[in-house]
Amino acid sequence: MKVSELGEFGLIELLSQTTQRHQHAASPAWKNLVVGIGDDAAAWQTDAPLELVTVDSFIEDIHFTRELTPWHELGWKALTVNLSDIAAMGGVARYAVVSLAVPPETEVSDLTTLYEGMAELADETGVAIIGGDMSRSPQVAINITVIGNGGHGREVMTRSGARIGDRIAVSGRVGGAGAGWEILRNHQHHDEAAATRLVELFQRPQPRLAAGQQLLRDGIHCAIDISDGMVNDLGHICDASGLSARLEIDRLPLYEEAKQIFGERARDLALSAGEDYELLFTGPEATIHQAAARTDCEITIIGEMIPAASDRVSLVNHQGRPYRIACGGWEHFSGQ
Amino acid sequence: MKVSELGEFGLIELLSQTTQRHQHAASPAWKNLVVGIGDDAAAWQTDAPLELVTVDSFIEDIHFTRELTPWHELGWKALTVNLSDIAAMGGVARYAVVSLAVPPETEVSDLTTLYEGMAELADETGVAIIGGDMSRSPQVAINITVIGNGGHGREVMTRSGARIGDRIAVSGRVGGAGAGWEILRNHQHHDEAAATRLVELFQRPQPRLAAGQQLLRDGIHCAIDISDGMVNDLGHICDASGLSARLEIDRLPLYEEAKQIFGERARDLALSAGEDYELLFTGPEATIHQAAARTDCEITIIGEMIPAASDRVSLVNHQGRPYRIACGGWEHFSGQ
């Protein structure tokens, strides 16, 4: 059945049922909910001293193509993008509202699959999807707002919290999503298991919520998530903190699968492709080591914050020689 | 200058300056802000026991046309739509995040005008615009999320709060926006002052925040805002409350200007055109009278909630005879 046959209110009803069927009401978010889907606004009780909000849009042929990202993964990923922003603040994600715009000829079953993907991740992360908006549009556009609380009282991690001499560290491994995207785009045949793993990293990225909360608790005050490309995102930290950064490219924690398939290019993908949704953060070396010991993901030191220089981010190899990458990160309107 | 020439980050910087220049930092929302535009998420301190969230999208050629709504009014109205949802809950609007998608060939000056319109209304209503998202898209799409607090402790007005015998009342006057839209669409020449007034009602609707808060304080528990058309919106109250409604069409508070230009059709516009963003609410007659005395806008009783019947909403004239309108309210995907 097409969306045009079911109609707006039928679709809202169906998708709200889909969302609720795939979410368990055990999380604090659900317990505190006073008014959910179906009223003018959603409402919940809270006693948290700090509230967080973030919004991201996911637009067809701009942020994703239906060819490379199936509907279930699209729902998962559209929510990850937002949860990752809350993770980068060290926050706890609580509620999501979803504004969906679709062409009338969209299959209803594709949209229920989309919402299943979204609800699956919401359920895993204790987030309640409590409302939204539905409209017609020439292309699919998913706009998600996530609301959270401070994960550690009134504190947050910001982009502006870096200090000279801070080490730069990253959670997990990087370049996997970029490698997965390349594999999907080029329809290349590779080692099947390696390719599958990398494609999964592109299609189902994990938001680092628990790691973000732990970093904040352990005294990290500066973080960003890797969405636009590591060099670009580190540039945002530099701008906000009024500093520059030196990145040691031989220290990057790359995926074995990416090295296996892409060789030397795996490093450039890690530096510029983005969409890894790992946390990039800075702090004193001892603080990072302490946080790393208590975090359930790999933490790797990859560079250092330095006084503001002509290059915002300079890349050096293990001999201290400058390194140049082939292409930059993502920017809208730039014709990329 | 086109958006494509300025680039994403330049545009974000410019629009964030525009927003901040037109908002005064005196409201509690600004005072409690910890992290504003430019980080992964915005953050603020709060001690409110109840939080509210609502989201609405405003998409070109679906919800608006650039021909009928100039950029400044577009910004104003896109925010009104959301503030009106908070008003319908009896809440206090605090923060807004704006997700904007535009074609690369859009003029930057049009977007600053859009944000000025948005910031003007935000400033008037004590709302702080604290973040957002920017992307490329084939058509203009404005997606706003507004976060608020309960206006009266832990209580809210909902669509499901109607009881049998409740009177149905409406704030202000109705049908003005629909009349203004008709005037714009048909390029008709009318009495200039009347036409100007009606067009203003369509382009710059006022969210009824203060009235909503007062209604809740005075014991009203059921409300909705008129966006899709009065009959449609009353139908939502009926569905949520498991009741039907009888509307006395001769009691509708119409605009003199609309009657002057549209005669008898002014009533149909009030019943079905929507976009008035007045509050439609129900309660015991004495409660409504008491609330009306303390509210700074007109309140008119226009009907009664009755046990569920085959017609969700029945329209009767002053002689009790059934009345039929020419066209229904707004629904997406229905080919309207």
C-alpha cells in the first residue's frame, strides 16, 4: 500500500503503533512520560538539573541514498546521528521526536521498516520516541530532535574546552564507515566478511553514549563526535577553543578490514570520510588513561592541542614529517 | 550572494548572529542557557517539574508558497505553528531549535530575513533560539522543535480531557487566516484595510501562549489549537476523548472584515480553513466564564460535547437544523 492510499492520520497511527511495539516501557524515559504521541505536544516529568537538545536532518540524496542505506538501517542511522551528539556532550539521551516528510508514492511497509530500525536503537539506548510530525515532500526527509539530560549533574563536554598541551584521543576505531561507503558505492568484490563488517559500520553506527558519560565523569571537558570527517571535526574543536591541533597519523586506530581492502587509503578514509560517530576528545594524558581504563571501548591517543597556528590541524607521520590527504571533509552547499 | 557562495559554515555563523542580534538576553530562557548555538547540543539549567516538546515542519509548496508568504512572515509563522502547540497544552515556551534545508541558489539575504521574522516572535514570547541544523535540499523546508515547561506545575491541557456536557469555546476570532489566504490566492481587489487585516492574520498569526496558561490555571483540562481547520481539530478532541461534539455555527466569532468581503462564506472559512492558531477548548460553563474574565482575549462558547454519535462533529444553526460545509480540513497525502 502507498502512503497516499493510507492517508496522513492512518500513517501516524500505524507508525506510532510500530514505534511502541518495538520499545519496552521499562526505561526511566517511559516511566516519566505524561503525554505521548497524539497530542499537541509531548510532556514528561523530570528532576534533572540540566537539559540537552540536538537536531539533525537526514535528507534523501543529500545525506543518504536509498540504494546504499536500506530502510531499517536508515531509521537506525538517522537516530544515531542525534544520539551521537548527546554522547559528545557526555549526556544521557531520553526522548526523541521525529519529523518525517515522504513522497505520497512511498510504500507504507518501507516506512514501518524505517521506524522499526529507529525504535530498535531507541530501545537499546533507553530513548523514548514520543512524538513527531508527518508531511508530504518530493523526497524522503527525516528530521529527529533528541532531548537528554546532563550525564554528570550540571556539567557537559563542549568543543571549546580544549587546553594547550591536552592530548587528543579517539574512542573505538576510525575509517570503518568511510570504507563501508566506498565498498557499497563501487560495488567492488572483496573478502566477503571484511566487506560485510565495514558496510555494517557505515549502515549501523553505534552512538557512544556510555563512553561519553564515563569520559565526563572522569574529568574530560572537551569532545565532539566524528560526523563530518575527523580532520574537519577536530577543526571545530580548534575553532571553538582558539587553538590548533597536531595529529599523528601513524597512531590512528584503523580497522584491520579497511587496511586489508584499502591499504594505505584506509588512513585517508579515517581522516576525511566521517560518519564513524566515534568520540574525539582532549584532556591531560593521565586523565585520558584513567578514563580509558573505565570505558568499555578502546581509547587511543592520536595527537596534541597546540597554540593557534596558521594550519588549524596539521598532520604528521611518526618521523614528524607533514602528511597531506587527498580530499577534505563534508560541507553542504560546496558542490560535493 | 547565494547560499552556495557563502557555504554551510559561513551561513550558520551569519544566521546565528542574526538570531542573536534580534533577541534580548533578558528572558529566563537565556539566563539559564549553558551551551548555545555551535556545539554538538545545546544545554540549559532547569528546575521545572514538567517538560514539553513539539515539532512541526514547514515545507515549500506543501505548507507554504513563497508567493503568498514573504520570508519575514515565513519565519514568524513557522515558529508560531510550534508555539501554538505549547499554548494548547497551557505551557510556557522556552527554547527552539531550527533545522533548515534550502536550495544552494537561495539568496542569503532572504534567509537572514527569515531568521529575523523568527527571532522577532521568539523575542516577543521569551523563547531562545539555541541551535539547529543546516542542509541542502531541492526546496525550502523549515523544521522547528520547541521545548517548554508546564505552565501550571505538573498539569497540562490535553485533547483527551473533554467530558460529556462540557461547553466548547474558542479564543479570539476565527476564519481570518483562511480569508487572508483566499485574498492572496485570488489576487482580488477588496476594501484595502479589510484585506490587509485578513492577510496579516494569515501571514502573522499570534500564538495564544498567555491565554493557554490562564485557561489551565483556571481549571480547563482539554484544548487543541486550530491548525487543520476547526471541524477537523474538534474531531481530534472527539477522537481522543471518545465523544462527539455539537457546534452551533451561528455562535462562531467571525471577523467583521471577513464577513464584509466573503459574506456567508466567512463561516465556512472559519469552520474548515484552519491556520487561525486560536485555542479550541472545553470545560464546564462556569469554569469557561471564570477563565474568560481573566484572559486578555475574547472567549466565545460555540458548542457542547455530547456522547459519541455517528457524526463526530455535527454542525447546527440557531434553529437546531443541520448545516453542511462545502469542503473539509487539511490532510496530507490526500491529493488536496
